[in-house]
Amino acid sequence: FPVTIFKQLRIASETMYIYAPLAHRLGLYTVKTELEDLSLKINHPKIYKEIADKLAATKNERDKFIRHFIDDLNQKISGQGLQYEIKGRPKSIHSIWKKMQKQNIPFEEIYDLFAIRVILDSKPDREKADCFQVFGVLSDAFVNNPARYRDWITHPKGNGYESLHTTVLSEEGKWVEVQIRTKRMDEIAEKGYAAHWKYKDSGSRADSGLEEWL
């Protein structure tokens, strides 16, 4: 192999063992995801291309489904007196691959290829109540999978991550992961500890362990 290939493989391996876990520890979700996908593209190019091609082939169908599901969610949440926005995003190629490995299933059997995010514009003293209000609406409106429920608002992760995760069954019979959080929580989830400092005195319940570690 050319020297450049070995250099790429070395850097990709370093990234997976050092820099991606470090980004995760710092709560830098966007950076972590990009590092993992780029490393997979170098270390396992055939696997990366296969998943990327299948995602591209089903993009139009997924986009249509996400639009319909978001419209359905809007109808159910709009009468709650809350300020919010709803976003849909695909799962990263690396996370899909990890699911395929962990569950020993092919791409076609991964049911949660995307996640829906409800982001609330809440006052600091209303954050938890507003998030659980939306969760209550979803629990009443959809069949949910209790094994997939995660409450990282009552008990935030060590890197400051706060969010409610639930997986519900859509009208089309597909399982969909819905993440419920506030703007503050979303900014910390995306930008990590740097954003946490911005909200340091706003009553955040994030664990102080990361601050001590840094």
C-alpha cells in the first residue's frame, strides 16, 4: 500500500481510540459523530459504502415518512400551549453499523434509522415540566417501547447531556425514536461543554464531575 494509506489508517485508528471518545466525554456530539463516520470510511470502506448507498437509495422514502410523522406530532402537541420546533435527522453511518453488529442483523432490520427531536423554548424553571408534558402527550397518542425509554433529564449524563428519549410506533407501523429537550439542552448536546459554561448559572442539573475532571 502507498505510505499515505498507512498514514490514513493510523490516524483513523487513533481517532477511534482517542479523539472520538474524548469528544464524547466532552459532550461534543456533532464532532464525535463526524470523527466516527470518517474513521469508519477509512478503516472499513466497503461497509461504509454499503450503508451509505442503502441510505441514499431509501432517502426519498425516509424523508416522506419523517415529514408525515412530524406533521402528526405537530397536531398532537400544538394545543399544549408550548413553544417548540420539531426536527428529523438520520442516524450516523457508524451508529447504524454498531447496531447491526450488536444485534447481529442486516441493514434492512434496523428499525430506527432516524430520530425525531422536539426542542422546547422553555423558561429555566419550566424545562423539566415542559419536557415531561410532551412525553405525556406522546405516551397517550402512541404505543411506546418501554425498554427504549431513557430519562437523562432527571439523571443527566456525566458529560452534561440532558434529554428524554422514547421510541413510539407510528401509524405506518414503524418504530421512531423521539428525543425531547429544551433549546439549552440541545445546544449543550450539540456543542458540548463549551455550551455548558454558557448556561453554568442557569440552574442546570448537569453533573459537576466533568468540571472537576477538566
